[in-house]
Amino acid sequence: MKPVYLDYAATTPADDEVVKAMLPFFGETFANPSSVHTPGQKARTAVEKSRSRVAALLGAAAEEIIFTSGGTESDNLALKGLAAARRDFGDHIVTSAIEHHAVLRPCETLERQGFRVTRVKVDATGMVDPGDVKKALTEKTILISIMHANNEIGTIQPIGEIGRIARERGVVFHTDAVQTFGHLPIDVDRLNIDALSASGHKFYGPKGVGFLYLRKGTRILPQMEGGEQERDRRASTHNVPGIAGLGKAVELAGERMAAEAERLAAMRDRAVERILTGIERTHLNGHPRLRLPNNVNIRFDGVEGEALLFGLDMAGIACSSGSACTSSSVDPSHVLAAIGLQRQEAHSSLRFSLGRGTADGDVDRFLDVLTVTVARLRALAAGRGARG
Ligand SMILES: *Cc1c(COP(=O)(O)O)cnc(C)c1O
């Protein structure tokens, strides 16, 4: 049977048009875009075309886009680079308990370097209260970093309100928008965003390429030092095929985003409804409404998440246990812990995420296999319990 891929939150396939847009830059137009000769200029033109496309989708200017190797590098550059550049003004950073590790780990490193970090809590739906962000601010706060939408539970944060608070207090505001850029509309001016991370492979572009939007006039210390690429903000020869592919992915996202979000949200709601009503002792993790159109995270009482994942995989269905980054670790996800789940509850959670290639029939087959697998695992657990 045809495999069913329901892990678009972990990564998406590069669109055929994206692959096509990349190919010339491996061969024919291979030159270094920093070179002054004609072949170099051709490569440079492609890089700048992508930069303009990215900027346009954010309501930004082209020179505010810094190409990187992906979401992780963009987050590292933002946290470490913005903190270092503002050290003379203060030493305090505000973030949340449910950020991606690409934000949390740099925060830990900054703490070891003497910065102080406040991690605001979230409620049971995974929502940050902007009032808590405001309360956390001190005279020494130099940076706020709150993600746009969570990769595990899909909750979309009130970043417009947080941006307004940051602007009022003159604090730089960074958001990890890796799960939303190319999926939901984002206007950096309207939302008062100063820095924003995104990644190509999360919206049908290639892996290993992303960008950091950085508002004009915001100082940053480069974390990758070397040549003078990206206006001295990120050295290394441009990944021209990757950047060309990312540009094409942005173009496609701009055309398809609205209709696709609507289609996926309807599919998501139908799947959630069928699970919550059709399979007993199930609970939705994350916010019931303010969530990514393609993300579902469900808890199945009395079921081992890993066993469920394995059972689905045996039937050719690819999902994730909470988060792709933690699925091989025994520690429960920090996100599920932050929304108040007990260890056991966290370990009985399953994330599935829909995308461009998901058809209604795929969801139907998934739901059928899911229902049978959950029943089988529960029966097994009950049998084990009865035998002591
Ligand atoms: C995937 C992801 C990242 C990391 O992006 P890479 O391009 O894989 O390095 C960071 N933040 C969030 C929210 C993500 O979903």
C-alpha cells in the first residue's frame, strides 16, 4: 500500500518546481556570487531575486534578509548575535518554556556567559500570556524571543501583542517563525517584529538553507566569521542552489498559502473530531482553535506513544511522538511537560501533521489504522495488567 506521510512539521518534501529552480545552479550557473565576472553576476542575480521574494512576503526590505543554513543557525545568530551586540545596555533575555531547542540551548550558553534568562510559563493550551512577558521585563532586558507557533503542539502565540510590548519598552523582539513562514501571513511591521527565523525545508524548499529577517538599524554580531557576505553579518560562500530553491518555495507559498491553510485546517478539524469522538480516552494537546492549520497532537490514555508510532510505521504511516527532535530520547518533551502533562501522559502523545501531499483518503486510512492500533495496544496493556 502507498505510504502515508503525516510528519510535515518535521520536514516537507521539496516541491518539484523548487528542485527544477535549483538545478541550473549546480552546473551551468555554478559561479561564486561574490565574484565580479559575468558568471558570478548571474549567480548573484539569482541570490538577490530570492532575497527580494522573501522580503516581499514579510513586508520587509531586501537588505533586511540574511541567508543562513537553516532555522537552527538563524535562531543561534539571533540569540547570540543580538545579545552580544546589546551587552552594554543590559544582560537580561525573556523567552518561553516551550521554544525549540535551537533557541533554548543558545539561551543556556548565554547564561553560562553571564546573561540572565527568564523563561515565561505557558498555560495548559501552550499559550504565552503577553502580560507575563511584560511583567518579566526589567531595565536590563535587551531581547525577547518568543516563537510564532510551536512545532510540537501547534499553538500560535499572540506575537502581535508581544511585539507591541517590546516596541513600547524599546526591547528587540525575535520570533522563531520556522513553523509559520510560508504557511501563515506575516507582516513584520504590523507585528513589530525585529528579527525572525525561518527555514526552507519546512515550507517545501530545500534543507540546509534558511534566513534571518533583521530590522534595519538593529545591530548584530556575526556568529559565522570570515568573508564579507551578507553585509558582514554572515560569512561563507552563498548556497546558491539552496537560495534559488528557497526563493521558488516562497513564490509558491505566496500563491498557495491561503487556500492550502483552509484545506488543511478543515482536514485537521475532521481528523480531530473523529479521533476525540471515535476513540475513547483521547485528549487534544495544544490550543483547540489557535493552532497551526496542519498540526494535531493527541494523547491516548493507556497507550505507549512509541508503540503507537511503531504500529503506525509498520502499516506505512509516518507520524511523530511529540517532536522529531525528542522521539529518540526517553525524557518527556519539554513542551508537553510545560503544558502540565505528567511523564506518562507525555509518553502517550502522538503528533501528526498534514501537508500539500495529504489527501482526504490518506487521513481516512490513517484514522482506520490508528483506531485498530490503539485498541490493540490497550488490549495488550490490559492483558499485561491482569497477569500482574
Ligand atoms: C525545524 C525547526 C527549527 C530548526 O530548523 P532547521 O532548519 O531544521 O535547523 C527551529 N525551530 C522550529 C520551531 C522548528 O520547527
